[in-house]
Amino acid sequence: MEKETAIRLEGITKRFGDVVANRSVSLEVYRGEILSLLGENGSGKTTLMNMISGIYFPDQGHIFVGEKEVLIRSPKDAIDLGIGMIHQHFKLVDVLTAAENIVLGLREKGKFDKKAVAARVQAISEKYGFSIDPQKKVYDMSVSEKQTVEIIKVLYRGADILILDEPTAVLTPQETEKLFAVLRAMRDDGKAIIIITHKLQEVLELSDRVSVLRKGEYIGTVSTAEATAQSLTDMMVGQATVLNIERPEPVNPQKRLSVAGLTVVDGNGVRKLSNVSFDVYGGEILGIAGISGCGQKELLESIAGLQNVQTGSIIYHTDEGSEELVGKSAMAIREKGIRLSFVPEDRLGMGLVANMDMAGNMMLRSFKRGRFGLSDRKSPEVLAEQVKDDLEVVTPSIQTPVRRMSGGNVQKVLVGREIAAEPKILMTAYAVRGLDINTSYTIYHLLNQQKEKGVAVIYVGEDLDVLLELCDRILVLCGGQVSGILNGRSATREQVGLMMTKVGGAS
Amino acid sequence: MNRKEPLIRLAKRDDLGTMNAWIIRIVSIFAALILFAGLIVSVGYNPVSVYVAMIGGALGSPLNIQQTIKIMIPLLGASLAIAPAFKMKFWNIGVEGQITVGGICATYFALTFQNSWPSGVLLPVMCLAAAIGGGLWGMLPAVFRAKWGTNETLFTLMLNYIAIGVVKYLQGGPWEKVPKGTQMIERFAQTARMPNVWGVTAGGFIVLALVIFMYCYLRFTKQGYQIAVVGESEATARYAGINVGRVIVRTMFVSGAIAGLVGFIVVSGINYTLSDSVAGGVGFTGITVAWLAQLNPIGMVFISMLLAVLTKGASTINTLTHNALPESMSDMLTGLILFCMLASEFFIRYRMIFRTRQKEAAK
């Protein structure tokens, strides 16, 4: 069968100030295929797709839909051309139903006919194997249901070119399987599908062809059948990299932290953690797995003294004795001399001050030092220089605001500061989210170094493969409860996946 | 091709550097002056001679300079009071009221003890009372915000009217001078008046000292650092162990206390009495000054000087042109300058890309 072009890009260039996000990128997608757009973070995948969906306008280059050259000036133009994008962060109105969200913004004549819309939604759902209740409100939906609504929304508008931006980032392995089945059904229906991702496993499993971007430049397209994880990585990174994460055996593990019966209820009366108990040992990495929002954040913040705890205890052990952490503020914990470091999920919104430079951010930990009410500004500068050199932070100078740095360098600043405090416990939340492969490995290496020094490392992660390769033990959370604690060396993906969706995991 | 590329597109600029950014801002002030010249021409005057007369009126003689500085002192003081609050992104638009309360507190001591205490005791007491009074008045909305998350913008704004209402009550009631019926408070005795230096109140030195204090406070102290962190992100502040509520309340005390000091300077050094217009709008104009100076205390000196020169110059022009150019034209000019400077921020951040494709196609 002759392949029919759905969309073709020629020499697309887009600059943001000095930064060239895309340099002369050319790409072609056929009808009835799934193309993976692969690249590290900052390689320009999302920018490129945003130009197709009308959010950005290219500085140079041409876009063809079918055989005709088009100019896409707004998302509306894109929709008119049958291009629909499903963004990483959903754009839905929480208080409306699925059906209302789907027709929102459509300019159809006549009044809003609930039944007709529901029938059409139903038809689309059946065709591709979705399951959705058109009358369900968005705030009642799981992440995967919301994603379904987003997909139906673009299909309802008649899209036959679909772009999905990291669609599996928030899904469990089981939900991912379902999504893939739907995508295959759409492909067989003749739609062109582009999926942006950096998970190699998914690329190999799902797509027909893979196009790789690196640092804004188009590297090449290969057919998935001829690709391997190693060959794709080499294209992405530009050199051969070793994919294994080291995992040294824990040496002389000593109990550092015991959490018992921890229960947290938030301001709205929602129970975020119930009766969570576990121990953490020095010299090990304890992984915490779970679907996003099932209590990881509250757990770490409880330990760090940032969360009101209803019941339970968190005891910090040292050779000299033990200390109860529940009821102590973050400052009180620090003043007690408890060496607790925390790399929070929201780097710029919580761990760092985006508009301050590196030195100013180092001061977050040390501003209390200094005489006469004046804070010591010298030692943070020294520390900033040291972190910059040790972790090879790429920045024009330590005076540059951290918001102007790339994601990987921002994380190096944050991790560097927390490690420089010489912790006994190091907590990290999604430490490698959004980082490129090289920086991710740098972070894994730093965590292992801390582990070998006898630090108790808590690693909250979302990539199961990494959790299984890096951690000595894995605690699985499900809906605020401990679903189980597994040995990282013997656990399997499926085991962890099941425990994430159901307490205990057994079906 | 039936569709056209958009005529103008916007793109984020690379960092311009502080120097270039300030050059654009200064150019924007000239742009405002040129725009305003058009208005002057439209009512039949020569803009050049009007501007020359304005500058002469504001800075032409020692007396004129004294009067300009008299306008500048409370304005600069008010913008300094705003600086720490705005740095914390706490929108204190209640400086007007905090100045008024400072004035009330100072006046209480002036009226009660002006005949019994010597200046050396009375003035420091008035000064302290004004600072504490203004500080507590500023703390009130901060406590509510820290405890219950109330909106500080409305809260501080409403408190202005309460403070002014209290003065209206005092000047028509308990503190009204004899004979009654004037709705005015008597002028202070010499002991309650601040001395003049070079024809200008010594309060000017207090304000200059505050400029240096505020510069150092925001830049070098632990509290200044905490203010900056809370302003940027409360979540980060909590993460760093900063007690956010306490910082908000403390900072608003400092902000209110400085406003209170301004109230003291106005009643004791400029008006020698208290009236309901003690703040006279500087609490609001001070916001303009603080904003235009990007919350930099040194910058505030220049911006408040600029606005004072405009105000004084405009009143001179009003006399010269026999009311053809009203005094309120200084407000119009200030408005234009503000408008142009705000517009310039846009050009500092973005650059425009004009349609080019048509030309390429023609080649």
C-alpha cells in the first residue's frame, strides 16, 4: 500500500532569545502509523509539536498538511486542519462533565444537545475502545480518565493527526497498556499519531518509526523493527552510554529513622496517609513507588516537619540516642542538629528561589548564620562555587538567577546544596524528573555515593525500571497506605504495578 | 497561499543587562515629555518654554528648591515604607492610613505635653509614638492575613478611610482649637516643632537615613533575606524553615512604622498641625515611586525627586499661564511618564518580529 503523507515539516527553526530550540528540523508522518518523537529533555520535542498545534509560530521553515503548504497561526487553525494535541498537563474544566468539556469552545449552531453529544462521544468511545461516562464530572476522574477525555476532545473535533506529549508519565503500567491499545486502534483506522516520550521501552513497544531529536537538531528516523534500546540511546545522547545503574550492597545498615502509625489528614478532611509504618536504614536506598498523589508528598513533608501530623511518630536514631520529629517545625528539626536533607519535587517553587542566584539559594540553608542580624553572604558564595565545580553546573556565573538555568542544572544546584549539608538522611522526590540521561546518571551516582557514606537515602520515583535497578528496598504506597515493602533485587515490574493499584497487590 | 503570516509576532528578548534596561527607561521618560509637548501645543503654548519655566519654577531659586524638597520628603518616605511590603509581595496600599495614624500619635503627645516638656524629650517621644502607632496599624491586616488568609489589598485600603475618619472626628471634636467651629487643630508650640536646616525640615535627614537603612535592610540582613524568600515563594520559605506568618507581621510592622515616621515628619516638620489631609495622597503616589524605582531605595530618591519637580513646576506654570494650563497637568504628565515607563518594561522583555515572508516570496 502506498503511504500517504499526513503532515510534513521542512527546515523548521525556532529561537527563544539566544536559544535555538529547533534548528532546521524536517519530519514526515504518514497516515496509519505511530511515530515516536524521541529526545532528551530540552531537545526541542515539545517546541516542535507546539508549532504544529499552533501555539508557537516557526521562525523559518514550511509545514505541509497532506500535499498543501499551510500556515498555522493559532490552535484554531490547527484544529481546522485536523491536528489535535493532548498536552502533558490537562486543560480541562474541573466542575464540568466529560461531555461539556468535550464540546467546550466548539461553535456549533443550535443549543447544547446533551443527548446528541453523549451519543457521539459514545460512538467515538466504542470505535476505539475507550470507556468513559460522558456525564461524569472531571473532578471525580482519575488521571487516566482525564486523559481519555482529552483524547476524545480532539477526536470529536475531527482530528486525524494526534500528538500526545508524554502521555504515559502519569499512568500506571496497566493504564499504559490500555492507552496503547486505543492508540493502536486509532492507527489501524488510518490516523497519524505522534507520541513524544523519552521512555525507550514504550517506543519499542508501540511505535512504527522513531524520529530522534538532539539539542534541537533532527538526528534521523529509523524503523522501530530495526532499533534497539542501545541504538536509540546512542542517537539521543550522541555517544555510547552505559545503561546500567550501579547498586552496591548496603554495608553495615543501621536503623536511622522509624515511622510508626503515621496518619495525615489535610485541610479538607481528606485522609492523605493512614497508619504508615516503616524503617529506614543508613547505607541503603529505600525507594518509594506509587501513583502520583497517593501520599508520597505528605510522607516526605511530614518527616521534614512541613506537614501537620494527626497521629503517629517519626523517630530519628543516632548513636547518641533518639529524637521524635513529629510536632517539630522544619527550623526546630534543623536547630536540634538533625542532619536531614530534602530535595522536594517542586524544585523552583519549593526547593529553590527561582529569581535568586546560586549564592542566594545556598543561603536558604545558612541564612541564620552571621552576626548583628546581618546574614553571612560570604560562605554561601564559596559553597556556590564549590557546588558549581563539583557537580559541573553549567551557568554563566554564580550570579545568574537559577530560573535561567536548564532543568538539569537547577537540580544539580538543589541536590548539591542538600548534599553539602552532610546529611544523615537524604530524601529526594522525583529527583530525575525531566532530566536528560546524563544528568540522571549523575544524580544516581551522587545518591549511591551518599549511600556508601552511610546515609539513609529515600528515593521517591515514578520510573519503575529505575526504582528496580537503584533501590535496595521498595516501599509501595497505594491511596495513602503502605501496600507492601519489596526487596529491590527480586521484585518485578508487574508486582510493583499491582501493588500500586491495590493494597497488598494480590488480586 | 491564502493565509498570511501574522503581521507582528513577539519573542522574548535575551537579557539586556541592567545598563541597557535603564537606558530604555530613561528614553521612555523623554518619550512621555514629547507626548505631553503635543498637549501643550494643542492649547497654544510653546512646549520648550513651558518645560524651561517648569524647571525654573521647581529648581530656579533656593526658595523654589526648598519647596520642591518639601514635596519630595513625604513622597520618598512613603515609598520607603512600601518597599519592604512590596518586596514581600504584600500589597500594602494602606500607607496613607499608616502615615495618618503616625500623625495622630505624634499629635497626641504634642498637644498634651508641648507646654510642659522640653523639645529634647518631646520630639523623640513623638517620633517613637508615631513609629509604633503606624507600625501597629500596619500589623493589623498582616495578622489577619497570616492567621486567616484575608486579602491584604482591600484590608489595608479600607483602614485608610478609618484612620482619616478618626482625624476628622478629632479635628471637629476633642482636639478642635478654640474658638470652636473651625474644624481645625491648633498649630503646635515651638517645642513640638522640628527645627529647620537650610530652610527645610530636619525630617529630611530622617528620610535620608531611612533610605540608607532600607537599602541595607533589604540587602544585607537576615530579615531582608527572609522577606525576599517569602515574596518569591511561600512554599520555599516554609521549606527553609522560615516562619512565614511571623515574617509577614514583622515586615508590615516595619513598613507601617516607617509610614508612621513620615506622619511625624509631616505634622512636626512641615504642617505643624494635624489635618485629615496629613498624608495628602503620598501613600498612593508612593506606590508609583516605589514601582518605578523597582523597589530600589536609591532609585526612589531620584524618582521622588522627579515627581516633586513636576508637581512644583506645574504649579508655577499654572500661575504663569493664568490658569490656561491647570495645576493638575502635573498629574497628567506623571500619568504619561508612568504609562511610558510601564510600556518600556514590555520592550525590555520582548522584541517584535515583523512579517518577513511576503518579501522573501517577492524576491
